[in-house]
Amino acid sequence: MHYEDADIVVDKFEAGTLQNNCYVIRDARSRAAIVLDAPFEADTIERHCEGLDIGEIVLTHGHFDHVARLAEARRRLGVGSACHADDVAMMPVAPERTIADGETVQVGALALRAMHTPGHTPGGLCLYYEPRDTATAPILFSGDTLFPGGPGNTKQKYGDFATIIDSIRDKLFVLAGETIVMPGHGLDTTIGTERPHLQEWIDRGW
């Protein structure tokens, strides 16, 4: 188990050769859970979901390495999927629903707030968990919008550097410094660790 408190349990694991993180996010008081992204190794995803009531697969964005096994994962788990409307055309399987900015993604009694953070792709999504216990750190599941050391890649189709900077500055860097950032690839970081470097990223252009 990667993280746990009184309300949330996060199982973070790597799937595939591109160091993609996949997350199973569970309500700590029940078996209700969702899967965040469906990169590779659908059998591995299924194994991490054993014994849980998976509601759906939520996609942070439509790049191949995050949706490569979406169809198979949906079949194995017997669930549908959801993403932001602006990335529907990138999905290999049409989602059952779309998720708008500010919408609540309900996982049992656990509420996650969706944040539309375009720039890496037009429909980039982050999920934000704000604990009821103020002594516990919030969590941002940042997809490929924010990593340790900077924003996600925008030098490819659908990417836009100015847009991702706006998303990070206006939506993510207003969060509390202790917020734990769990990205789509690699290690965790915090908002407080990354926020002082925004101008450096702007100056370097990536």
C-alpha cells in the first residue's frame, strides 16, 4: 500500500516499460474504489483490484501510454470509464460519461474533486483529495500535468506550454504547500516543493 489515512487508501503501482503509474483509490471505510488510468498490464491492474468494488476507470488524459489497456481493463473489471470531454476523441473506447471541472468523483463515502488542467492534452484531469482531518495532508493525483521538476511534455500533438503553465499556476499552485502530488510517472512530490520553481520552468520553456 502506497498511502493510507482514515478516509482514503491509495495503491500506487507501475505498469509497463514507460514507468506509468496506475492508482487504485479506495474509500478506507468500504471496498468501494476506482482505478486511475489504464496504461499497460491489464492483468496487473486486475490483480490490484481483487476484493474491491471498482466503480469505474477514470482517465487523466488520452495519451496512448495511459489508455493502452483500457478496453481490456474494462472487460476484466466489468466497469466503464470516464474522462474529460476534450479528450474523448483520444480514447480507444468511448467513455460512459465525461467529467467536468469541479465535479465530484464519488468513491463510496470518499469525494474527489476533478480539476480540468489542459496543456499536456486539451482534456487533462487531476483529482484532488481534501481530508476531513486538517492534520492530514491533501493529495493531488496530477496525471501528466505536474511532475517533480516541472510540467508534463507539451512538445507533441495537442500540447501547449502556455496553457499547461496557466493550469499549474492558477489551479494547482493555489493548493496548500503540504499537498502530496502523485503523478502519472515517477515519484511523489509536494506542491510546496515545486511551487518556487515556476519561473524557472517558464524561462527554460519546458
